Amino acid sequence: MKSGKVRVFQKGMTLVEMMLSLVVGGFLLGGMILAFSTFQQVFAGVDDYYRATSDEMRVLDFIGQDMRRAISGNVTNNSNTLTLTLPDYIDDSQNPPMPRTATLGASGTVTYGTSGLQPTAVYTIAGTSPNQLITRTYTPTTGSSTSTTLTAGAASYQFSCLNPSNTGSTANFSFGGKGQPSSVLVRISFQPKFNRLNAASARAGTTVSSTILLRNHL
């Protein structure tokens, strides 16, 4: 009885097929890397957007708190600077610090501490766009100044303070004194990182504002 031999034929990929497979695989891998990178950029952009929005509200809260108790102030819109003169409620020269006793002037003005010598709070934008931060510098009547960064992240910030009776003007002005405005319209905005053609009008969608009354004005 003759035993038959079984022939096994092994067939592999040709060189052309291997090259096509490598090219297709390379395109797929490149597409996955590009999609992953794009998703990362979108996530970072959305995270920066909401962080800047939260920072705007924080800055507006700080300005509102200082401005409501301010005696007077002035605005320099071309340099995004707001300077507030605050009542000197606390005598920091004593240990521990003690509240001051108010004095009433002939015109009915209430003064804490020495008239004309009051602490100040200055709000300004530091850095260059798009890496800007909003800071608050407090200068007491005695001791050194303290600077605080109010924004958690950098962005292309802009804030302006306007006279509520003339909101169309960005001219510099003072407020709180006799014959001067007793309230201020504060606006804060930032430029989103992702917007169509990087249009300046994109700021309109990020603007927050508040009209703040000076309770201690003359």
C-alpha cells in the first residue's frame, strides 16, 4: 500500500502588499495622533475659557467690595488702571491692630484716621497679551504694599470703568468727590483662544459688567 504525500502550500504577502499595508497603517496612526492632539487643544481651550470666566467674576467681586467702601477714585482706561482711596478703618500701627474712631467734619464728612492720608487699592493688568494677569495692589497708610494676583490663569484681559451717565466715552475720569460721579460701570472681558478668524468682536461674548455705587462718596 503506497502512502500518499500531502503537499502543503504556504503563501505569504508580496512586497507590494506589505508596502500598501504600511502606508495605510501609517495614515491611520497619523490620523489618530492628529485627532488626539486636536482633542487636547480643544479641551485646553475650553478649560481656559471657563477658568477665565471664573476669574472675571472674582475680579468683579473684589472691585465691587473695594469700590462700595471707597471714598474716591480715578480711572485710567488707556492703561487699564483703577485706583481707589479707601477709609482707614484699622490702625495697623498698634499690636494688635485696633479699629479707629471716626471723626465728623463740618461738612458732614466722616473720616477715619488722618484726612488726606488714606490707604489705596490699585487694580491693573500686568503682562502682555495673551499672557496677562489682573492684580490688586493694596498700600496701607503705614507699612509696605501688598500685591495680589486675582486671576488664576493668563489670558488677553481688558477692563474698563465708565461713567454711567456717559457710557460711550472711555476718557479718564475721577469719581466720589463733589460734583463727580457717585457710581461707576465696570466692564471686564477677555479674548477667547479659539474664535473665528481671531475676531476682536469675540470679546463681546465674554464681557461681564456691574454698576457699583460708592457708599462713602462726598
